[in-house]
Amino acid sequence: MITIEGMFKTRIGSVIRGWTDKITEINRKYATPRIRMSRGVKVVLLFLRLYLIFLVLLLGYKFWTIL
């Protein structure tokens, strides 16, 4: 006998499965980069990444000192 809970579980399960399939497809498509980066670009991206980490740490420190 079909119950309301069973119908919802089936429906929600198919929706979530569809989302995860889409995410897996997107991850597979963009797994390998298609552009080449020069050494300068890699250095600048590394600098920006370190700068972002520094800003997050500074924000955390400021939050901690305010408490």
C-alpha cells in the first residue's frame, strides 16, 4: 500500500539524486583546466590567496578582541 510518507521519500529522493547528478556532471566537466597560466599569473593568484587568508585572520582577530 502506498503511503504519503513513501511518496514524499520517493519524490525527494529523485530530486536530490537529480541535483547530485548535475553537480557530478559539472565537476567532471571542469575537473581539468582548459587555460594555461603563466608563472606571473600563478604568483599573483598565490599572493591574492595569501592576502585573503590574512584578511580572514585579521577579521577573526578583530572579532576575538571585541568579545
